[in-house]
Amino acid sequence: MTRKISLAFILSITFLIALGAQVNNTSEINFNTKDNQTISATYLIPQTKVENYPAIILIHQGGSSKQEWLGLSITDRLIKEGYAILAYDIRQHGKSSKDKGDIFDLFNNPNRAPLDLQAAINFLHNDKRINTKRIGIMGASVGANLACVAASDSKYGVKSIVSLSSKTSAAQNLSGNKAPIKLKNAFHIASKNEQGGLRKKWAEELYAKTSRERKIVIAEGNQHGAHILKANQNLNNEIIEWFKKTL
């Protein structure tokens, strides 16, 4: 009886230590944009002794929040592969602050949501554990458009992106540039029938605008954004391999 109690006690302590280690590697944080918005984020660091981590920023779709990514298996897999993860709430979403202006404007205005992304990148640059030459982005819908903006402009310092359900015109608008955007190192994903086939068309357009490393996958069905990954688990492997190759 005593031995059973002792064993149970040891197992309980081991579990609590492991749980504590996991919690210590996950932080709920805030950072500020240059227009004084407060952005809420979850920051996950791999449980390894090796530092100088590559990092991937996860950006959700409109009307959602960072929780969209935290419940997906791809996020856990990326952490196990040694990537630090920063998932944040776009302004007017989740726990981030709300600025003035409507949602449609938010999805197109170069002086709003792109400032959130720049603040996220600045946060990573201030963490000495991060290899700032190896920052990537995975985004869904408006998050994908923001990823495309970063892949088209060297000022963001982003090396590689994965774009789920992007829209060419919105990415162009968010860039703030009159000249057509040109991307580098981008993996474009869309569903064949989402939005009547328009997302497929836009993915193909953005793929054509991409140089260096590029890839496109058009999945069956009509799922949108991160939901494509839920319906097509095989894409997780392709995303992992993409980041291994390009980041």
C-alpha cells in the first residue's frame, strides 16, 4: 500500500513538474503599435535547451482570434520542430484594442493592420533568443493578405510565408503601394470552391507574382482559411517541409 502511494506521489510530482515546464514556455503578452494600439498575443517557445530559434508569426482570419491557431495540430508540430510561435490578435479582434474605423477598412488600410504585424516583428527582434534572420509568417484570409504584404516588402524582414485563402486586391491595398506587389518565398493554399472559386483564382494570381521559392496547393472542397488545414491534415506535412526548406 505504501509503495503504491509513493509511486502515485512520484508520478503526480513528475506530472506537475512537466506541466510547469510547459506553462513556463507559454506566455500571454501584449505589445504596442506605433499608433498606440495594444496587441494581445500568445508566445510559445520550444522546450529545448537550444536557443537562437527561428520564429513563425501566426495571423488569424477576420472575425476570429489567435485562438484559431492555438487549437490546430500544425501549431504543436511547428513547436516540436523547434520554431518559436507568436500568435496575435489583429486590432478590433480578440483581446487587442479597438481603433477607429470599420472592419472593411481594417482589411484594406495600410495604416492599420500592417502596423500590428510590424509590432509583432519588432517584439521578436527584441527577444535575444530569436534568430531574426529566420522569421516566417503563416496567415489565413486577412492574415494571409498581411503575410503576402510582408513577403513583398523587405522592410518587414520576413524570410518565408504560408498564405491560406488570400485575396490579391486586399493584399495590394494593405501594401500601400501603387506598383503591383511582387512576392518572394511564398506557399499559397486555397480551396477549389471557396467563394465560388475566387480564392483559387487569387492564389494562382499571387503564385504568379512570387519569385525564388514558391509553391501552390489547391485543396478540394470549399473550406476557408485555417479550416482548410482541419479538412486536409496532409497539408501539415507540406507546411513543415516548406518551412524547413525556406526558413
